[in-house]
Amino acid sequence: MSSIVERIRHVSDNTNFSLDTKVITAKLELTGICPMQCSFCYNKIMKEKNERQRIISDYDFKLMLDAMDELGTIKEIGLFYMGESTIHPKLCDYYRILKNRGYYTYLTTNLFVNTITDAIPYIDSIKVSWNYRNENDFKDTIKSDNWKNTMNNLIKNIKNLYIECHKNGHTLSISSVLRPGDTTKDYCEYMKLLPHDEWYFLPMQSQGGLVDLSGRDGVVGDFNKQVSPLPCWSLFNGFYVDCELNVRTCCYGNDSKHILMNLNKDKFTKEEYYARKKEYMKMHLHHKIPNICTNCLKDQEEGD
């Protein structure tokens, strides 16, 4: 699928989920470190707690690849999660390995540093995360005295990346998270300024309970074609490993209660992996919210 929106909608389609659903997409975190500390992001709390403030080694990456081989159903892999992957010195090497193994590859970046030129040939889908409606919003969100220079640097990096993507026969997508009260029109100013092939929007969705959803539906996928919040597609379709090699339930939970196992400490088998999340899957299929998900999904009556 050439369109990132089509791919996202395909992955988040929860109409046929069952206890036999296998993971098809994976996010492997190269680092939990992010040079930007946006006010709405859980990464800010991670830094305050000194959690995941490291980059993975070649050995760590091999353990992640071994897990992909063991699962046997992964079709696509993104080398990112909460941290900013472009600061990892082996970003290009790792994406080259994934492409040589036949995976569809993708990356989401804030492009604080533009170090991915060499990796572009090995990344099928590149997306920049841009969550600022205007200059004042940018200033309020990143809360830095140097916000103007940061903003100008990001814009320059995006323009350069767009050119490099097209040189390599790739497209560049941009995504924005709509906070409560936002509309897509709020981003018109930057949509005219930043070159892109596709821009899509996501509703604000919880990251381990950081976001107060105030009754909003939680994990619902693409803003313009939302899926039922129950069951959560991420729990069923996705496989997630953070830079400390913790295998997590989904891409929204970031505290310890969302850890299923650790690739460095536990013997990883697909049977054990599915066994450890089976009860969560079962509850979602019966429209019941596990305790670990209460900060992310609101309870609903079946059929709502």
C-alpha cells in the first residue's frame, strides 16, 4: 500500500479480531531519549524518572530480530517507539538489515536532527510527527527559550528531507495529533509551509494514562475514519519492544504494568507471548476493560 493512511486503516481494522489474531506490525525502540520535551508526550515523564534513557546495542537488536523470527508473522517493522530514533548512530545499518530480511519498513521522527539521509533507501514509509498548530502553540508546547531556532531548524530539516525522499523515489508524510477542541483547519498555516505528499491526523490517544481523555474514546485509529475503541487494535495486531528490551502489551502503555516480559531476562517463545496477553485479549473481545487499560479506554456497553 502506497498510502500511509490506507496502511494505518488496514492495521487498525478491528472487525475480525479473535483470540487467534497474530501480530503483523512491530515497533522496536532504538532509544527512549528524545531531545524535544513536548508537554503532551509521556517522554517528558520518562526523562524525569530516568526511564529508557539509553540506546540499544547490536546485541539488543539481535534479540529483537530473534523475537521477530520466533513470531513468524511480522510483516512490517518501525524502528521507533517513544524516543527519537534519528539520534541512534546505527539507524541506517539496522534498517538495511530489516530490508535485507524482506520486511516492509517505516519510521516516524520529529526530525530534530536530520541524520537519516543514508537510511532513506531502506525505509519504505517515512513520516514526520508535527503537533503544532502555529508559532504560539509551538512555543507553548516545547517550552524552551530557544523555541524559535528549534522551530526554524525543524522546518529546514523537513524541507531537506522532502527533497531527499523524492530523490530516492519515496514520499514524505506528516502526521498531527488533534488535541481536544482541535480541528484539521487549525493546521492550515503549516500545511501550506511544510512540503509533504500526505498529511493525516490522529485524535489524542492515551500514553499510559498521561492524557486525561475526559470520556473520549481512547484508541480509535485515524481521525477521519475511526474504528470502534473496543477492542484495542494495538493489543491484537502490534508487537512492541522498548529500548530496555521490555515486551509491552501495546503502543500506548508505557509504565511497568504494561510489560509482558523481557527479551534479555526471559526465554521468548510465541506461545508464552500470546499466553501472557490472552486474558487481556479475551476481555477486550467481551467489551470489558482490563485494569491496565482503564486510563486508555473508557468502558462501553457492547454494541455502542
